[in-house]
Amino acid sequence: MKKIAVFASGSGTNFQAIMDAIQAGKLDAKIELLVCDKTGAASIQRAEKANIPTFVFTAKNYENKAAYEQAILHQLNENHVDFIVLAGYMRLIGQTLLNAFQGRIVNIHPSLLPAFPGKDAIGQALEAGVTQSGVTIHFVDEGMDTGPIIDQQSVDINDNETLESLQEKIHAVEHRLYPAVLQRLFQRESL
């Protein structure tokens, strides 16, 4: 069983989907820690409700990225974490964590990368007028949404699509796909 830390900055719906998959026996993992960079984020309440320890920090309270990542790394080591799972974490991962967890940091992104990296990928897809977007799960490297792709699933964009309706469709795919891909990844890692 893989020990994971989930990093989230917002509402934590993918975090919840991962917790639900573990609870249902569909994901052989244990969440040891939630790392969050936004005090008051809904993901923190989700973790507290599930009795999952949290490490909440404010980046500006640290001298630099290396300093807060060192504090995170200490927490990860204390909890014997095997993998970092990013679920709506809105910060680029720096060298401190990349070096310590090389090949063991996974992210989910709401587009078919390499299209529409970065913030507001769903809005970017609508603005561009494309007929398909989707979900990408990838390993994390030093770039923004540039790491090796593990899996993708497309989502059709209708003519009358709104930001809200497309977000709903993409979230539905994310919540199903992410736990399934993590399970395949962790099984492969155990071989």
C-alpha cells in the first residue's frame, strides 16, 4: 500500500474522489497528509472530517520557495510518504521536492496537454473555440504542466457549452480517472 500526500489549494473535489476510492477499495493507498497553501480552503475541512493530518502554510511567511518546500519535505518524511499527488495545487513544484520525490509526483490537469497548460485551462479551451478538451494525468517536472503524460481522456465541447457545464463534465472525468490511474501506477511501482 502506497503512502501518499495530497496537495490541494481549493475545494478538494479530486482529494475527495481519492478518499472515496480508497474507502471503496478501488485505490490501494493511504493518505498520510494533506498539504495546502490556502488557509480556509475547503480541502482542509475535508481532511479534518476524514481525520487526515494537514500541513497548511502561507508561502509569504517563508523566505523563499526552497524554505517552504523544506518545511513540506520535513512533513513528508515524518509521515513516510511514498508519492505526492497534486489535486488542484496551484503552485509550481520546486527543486527541493522534485529532487526528493523524482518520478513520484503526479498531477491532474483539466485539458488535453500540451494544449492549455497553466491556470484556467477550461476557460482557455472555451475561448479558443475547440471542440474537445479533457483531462491529463502526468508526472511533474520543473515546467508548468510539461511532465511526461501518464493518461488522458477527452471531453467533447458542445456548441452551447458554458464554463460551468464544461467544468462539470471535466470534473466527472477527473473524479473517475485519477483514482484509476493512481491505482495502475501504484500497482506497477510495487512490481
